[in-house]
Amino acid sequence: MIKHLNNPKNNIIAVIIVEIITLSITFTADFSGAGVLGSVVLKWVPAIIGITTLLFYFVSRLFTKKHNWYISLLGILTMLFVTYNLYTTDFSQTL
């Protein structure tokens, strides 16, 4: 099990798959009250988190070869949490 978790190919594919899923969820969310620029930025937040996760993962692979899957897991959970909050927030009541 640990051998599969430490495999870079599995980690990169998992982050990319979750990034695509969370992007499709945020692109279907209603950002009508957030304004034009705000809605564009909010739709791309999971992609920014996913790219940042992959960058941290690649940098951590330079220093250590074990337990890098923690970074992938943290990035995946962060993307899911942010996507859920963006999808459930009612932007029509903000200023």
C-alpha cells in the first residue's frame, strides 16, 4: 500500500483528476452576485490550488523520496473543501 502511495505517477494523476472534477463543479456554480472579475477568479481557485500542490510535490521530491503523498493528500482535501465552500456560498447577499 505504501509503495502505491509513494509512486509519483499515482500522486500526479490523482491531483489532476481531482482538479478537473473540482473545476467542473466550480464552473457550474452560480457566481452572479460576485461580479464579472470576481466570478472569473473564483472559478479558477481549484486550478490554482492544484498547480500549487503539484509544485510543492515536485519540490518535495527533490529533497525526500518518502511521505510525499502527504502533500498530495493535503492539496486534494484543500481543493475539495474550497470547492464545497464556493459552491454552497450565496454571493447575492455580499456587498
